[in-house]
Amino acid sequence: MSEDLKKSVSDINQSMYDFKDEENEQDFYREKAGFTREIIENISREKKDPDWMREFRLKCLDLYNKMDMPDWGPDTDGLDMDLISSYVRSKSDMKGKWDEVPEDIKNTFEKLGIPQAERESLAGVGAQYDSELVYHNVKDEVAAQGVVYTDFESAVTGEYADMVREHFMKLVPPTDHKYAALHGAVWSGGSFVYVPKGVKVEIPLQSYFRLNAAGAGQFEHTLIIVDEGADLHFIEGCSAPKYNVANLHAGCVELYVRKNARLRYSTIENWSKNMYNLNTKRAYVEEGGVMEWVSGSFGSHTSYLYPMTILQGDRSRMEYTGITFAGGGQNLDTGAKVVHNGKYTSSIINTKSISKDGGIGTYRSSVTINASAQHAKSSISCDSLMLDSISRSDTIPGMDIRTNDADVGHEAKIGRISDDAVFYLMSRGIKEEDARAMIVSGFADPVSKELPLEYAVEMNNLIKLEMSGNG
Amino acid sequence: MNIDMQVNKLPARTYRWLKLNGEKVAVKDASFDRTSLRVSNIPTGVTLVEGMSLEESDEFFEDLHKICESRDADEALPNGDNDHAGKSQLVRTGMGSDMDRLIEASECGVTYISCGEGCEIAEPVVLSGGGDGSGVSSQLIRVPKGASMTVIMDMYSQSEDQALEAVSTRFLVEKDAFLKLVKVQMLGRQVTYLSDLGGMVLDGGRFEMVEMELGASKSYSGICVNLMGDHSSSLVNTGYMASGKQFYDFNYIAEQRGVKTDSEAVFRGVLTDKATKNWRGSLDFRKGSKKSVGDEQEDTLLLSPEVINRTIPLILCGEEDVDGHHGASIGQLSDDMLFYMESRGIDKEEARKIMIRARLDSIARMIPEGKLRNHVSRYLDEAI
């Protein structure tokens, strides 16, 4: 196979995401860079936080200042926290109609196809621009079922304030790690979703996060409670234009799946390659509940991303399906964590990783089966594909089993595109580059088939563009 | 002697709370009364030098040091890489540099074992160890070009006293040479056992190892096989059984650097009562190891609700044209198998014993020396 062909593989085509909008002082408020008590108090005042939230933020700041950086994972030396602005917002309020959203911001989301997606295939949309939501809407028929889908600030002070306070940062406590503490101090934006008992939301809700400001951080908080027997598919999308300075994303997602409920949480992450994506996601699943994660990681300079599921209730289960595509200059450390506490719980982790053009893709996971989780089952499969010899691909899966009644199977493979497979396809009249693209698409197929159709098509197009060298 | 050691470090660190990045060993007020391993059989054709100083032994690795110094240049390292690889230890071992500090501080002599070029030594070299008090020993095994040799290390004691056994072994398998190393540990239940191993295999060379871990209170075993040469290969088979409150900590690393290298490892064992086992297994494909293959398989049988089994199988890959594979199966005896046995008139307890025995025998039968094989068999009879 020609070396030239391998070298022709280029970065992911970011053109549809990499456009910038000027943000001027007249239309945007920007907090100064760094993380100080004064800044946190300013944010709290801006947001009209209740007292408990203001105190919580300040405690989190203290924790953040005391906690160590992790001594594992990708290098974050390029992230200078003194240069990150924690809060940037449009001076316009959040709107419930696209027509009322400021023109420049609306154009951004039009280019990303969000209003069109809302019209065609979504039950509700939240659109965050920098630190605040600029648009939020849920279809009337979904709202009529009692489904609550609102921006997080409204939830903290509104009708659901008690429910929010009861759950906010309980699943991901600020003591969890340094960036969880930071998130607690400066969180802004995000969504609150409550699906009442027995309600099945037939079409997905989506939140889209756009970080437009250079040198800024985005710290949105997502809290979803799917009550007993309810069903929800939530989609999260993220993008940003590329700047020469580091941006930071340290969001937090807390998901509660009640008895016999089901939640599918799909993420297509396509941050620009100056982004440090240090995001924390965690789900708590009660008896008979089902948590499904579908995760595509394509963007970011550096990622630490390991959605965690706590299978607390008996017979609860989780499935994680993920793909990571690490190109030149990217160091994407992704995977999943699961803790089995309930009896007869089960987990399936299935990941694919592709590294190319000097990119570093690391699959990192943990499976913990505690003594209470008798008859638990876990199956882990991680496959990695290396497209050249200047890239890296590592798998680091940890397992901690504390009962004899568990059944754990683990498979990991690392390899390249098989010459035999390329030869076979070429012998059937398929060009070499098409054959390689077909093989990579086939490798990613178990993940793309779990994505909503529009995202699966987009992912396959990206792979084709990459492999043809036209990306 | 007092030394705080950090041993069996994972080649790339991960979540701290998993407690798999390495183990701390505090050696307090240790005094070594004897050499841990003593030569009990030297076949004709084998060269043996005992009591060599550490400085003298270093000379054997001078050429290797030169090769090692040029490695790692411009090579991307895995996320969370530990600095011990290639820096503080030019010839990397499984337990790491803190074990070197212990050996140095003990001032024990080095036993050097070798043979002539092209010699095929049919009879095994046997080193026996264990006994009252604490022991330490350091071995250097060199198998020259085209030669083949088998070395058995048999650690056995019935002592019920607290003691420390520390054994450090480095090996060099030269071009087209073959080394088979057999390590059997059946020490008393109050002994802390430190077993460190590291070495290199050059072009066309092959290293095979059979390891049985059955005794001791705490056992730390580190193995690092560096497949430096093209077409070099290794096969490591480890069997273990931990019961009571035994604590076993394993670190296996296959560092594949040559072209068309081949590493294979099988770890098979049984945990019962309140035993704990940590197993770290790493296939480390370095840049340039084109067309290399690596495989590690772990099969753990859990027989008590109070056991703790931690496993972390790493595949680290800096080369495109390789094929790395890991498989693990962790769980209890299958109901189907027990039912099958019971339907043939074998009661549940007997079926359980048969299944445990079958697992361990699959490794133990690879021990080439009949007397030791029988000893292991008797030990297993009693233990099971």
C-alpha cells in the first residue's frame, strides 16, 4: 500500500464549524480572566443566585484552589487558567423564538443547522452561546405531557428549585476532581430536564453548545431526571471556531434514571482543536433502569472524557458505544466508567478508536463490581485502528471485581487496515482509497448505527472526506 | 535496613482511586541472613560465578546500555507515562528501580550463569531458595548466541515466621539463543516475597517462562521482557492460587521493539477466601516494531464473595503495523459445567476441586523437571 496514500489522510473537515463572529463590548459582557473570589461573586450576582448557590460556588472555589491536578492522562500544560475567562454572555436575554435571537447569534446556529433540525426532528432545543442559553423551546405537545425542559438558571430559582437543589452536584460532588470543583464555582448555562412517570418522549431533545469567544471557558450544567417508567433520548452537540489561544470546556452532566426508566444520551463532540475538553458526565440508575451512552469524539485539542454510570438498582443496565477520531495535534483520552452495586446488573462497553496523522487516541475505562452486585455481568470490547506510524493508540482498561458471582469478559485489539482486506476489495474493482474508506467506515459502523440518522450520515461523510484526502 | 519502595508501576498511570498505578512496599528493620537462592545443580557446560560485585556485573550490560541509550528518541509516550521506563532503569525490570535500591543496599553478591556459544544445555540449572530468616539474591543469566539453557528457581519454605525474600534476576538472550526460566514460589504464609525480573532478547532469540505463585503472605512479581531484536519472541505462562488473606501483585510488561517480534502471555489462577490479586499486563509496541504481534490472556476463577480481583491489561501502541490482542475472563465456575459434572456422578465439591486443579495443572505441567513438578502437585493436593 502506498505511503503517499496514507499521508494524504488529512484532518477532519472543520469548515462548517470553524467560522468566527466578532463579539463587541456593546453586545457582550465578558468577565475578566482567571478564577478569583471576586470573579465568582460577580458571576453569582449576574445570575441572581440564591444564597445557597452563592455559598456553594465559593466553597467550590476553595476546593479548586486546594486540589491537585491529576497525575495521569494527557498533558494540560498548554492550558493557562489565568488566561481563561469564565463568563461571557450576550447582553440579550434568552428567547423562545428564533426570530427574537440577535441576528449574528441566530446566523451561527443557522449555519450549524440547529433551527432546521428542530423543525424536522426534535421535540425541543436549547442553544447555548458562550456562557448562557440564547434560545430554549420545547414543542407544545411534549410540554403538555408534563415534560420540563428549561435553562438551568431558571430551574435554580423557579418552580423546580427544590428538585434542582436536591440533585445539583450530588452525583458529581465538587470533591470528585479539580475540574468538578471549578465547575461548581463558575457553572453557567445548561439545561434541566424532567420527564414525569410513565411519559415516553418519542423524539429527541437536543442541547447545542457553541463557544465563540476566544480564550473563554464554557461550564454548562445539565441535569436530567427521567422518572419511573419514562423514556427519553437526549442529544448534545458541541462546536467552536478555532483560535490560537486555549479554550476550556468543563461542563457537568448529572443524569438520574429512575425505576424501569430509560435514557439515551448521545453526544457529538466537535470542539475546535484549541479546546481543552475536561468534561464530567455521570448517571445514576435505579432498579430495572437503562442508561445508554452514544458518544462521538472528533474535536478538541485535549480531551478527558469518561462518562460514568452507577448501576445502583437491581437489574439495571448500561450500554456505552463510543468512537474517537484523533487527528494531528489531538490528544483524546476517552472511555467509560461503570460501578455495579445492584444484583443482576449488566454493562456493555463497546468502543472504537482511530488515530492518524500524529494524533493520540487513548481508551481508558474502569469497571467496578462491588460485593453487593451478585450475578453482575460486564462485557468490554475496545478496538483501535492506527492509520500511520506517527500516531499513538493506547488502551488502559481497569477492572475491580469484588464478588465471585460476577462474569466479566474483556477484549481489546489494536491493529492497522488489513492489506488482505484492501487487496480483496481491489480485486473486486474498488479503488484503493475507496477500499480503505470502506474499511474504516465498516470499523466505525457499530457506533454510527447507534446515532440518529442525520449524525450517522455526517460521521460517514467525514470519514469519506478524510480517507479521500479532500477533507 | 529501611526502604520505602514503590514497585510494579503501571507503564502509563491511570485513575488513582483504582489503586493500580503501583504498590507501596515498606521494608522496615530488614536484615538479610542468607542468600535467597543457592545453586543446587549445575550441569556440565554451564559457567557459574558466585559473589560477583554489582559493579562487575554491570560490565555485562555495557553494550546493551549503548543500545538502550539511543532508544525512545523522538518517540511519543503514552498518556500518563511513568518516568522509570528507559530513564532510571536502562534495562527495565517489572518491579522497577526501587528493587534495584534494595538489592544495592543489601550488598548481596551477584550470581552469574552462562554457557558457551551454541551450547545446548539439556539439563536444567537449578537454584533453590527459602528457609529461616530473610534472604536476598541477585542473578544474571546470559545465554550466548545460538545456545539454549533452562534455569529453575525453586523457592520453598515451611517457616511460619515473618520474613522477606527478595530476588532480582536479569537476563540476556543473545542472537538465536533460547532461555527457559521456571520460577516456583511455595514459601511460608508469613513471608513477603519480592521477585523482580527483566531482560532482553536479541535477534531471533526466544525467552520462555513458567511461573507458579502459590505461597507467601504477600507476593510481588514483576516481569519485563524487552524484545529488542528482530524476530525475537517470548512466552510467559503464570499460574497462581491465593487463599486466606494472601495478597498477590503482578506486573507483566512485554516491550516490543524489534521487527516481527512475538509475545504471548497466559495468566491463569484461582482466588478464594479473602485473597486479593492485582494484575497489570502491558503489551508495549514501540515505534519500529513493524509486523509484531502480541497477545495476553487472563483467566481468573473467583471462588469466594470476599475476594478482590483487580486487573488492568494495557495495550500501548506507537507503531501502525502491529497486531495486539488482550482477552480476559473473570468469574466463577460455570453452572453448566457443574451440572454436567454432577450429571456424571461427581458431586459439587469434587467438581469444584477438579476445575481448580485443571486450571493450575495446565501451567504446572509445563515445569520441565519431574521432581519439582511432583512437589508442586503435592502442594496443590494439600492446598485444594
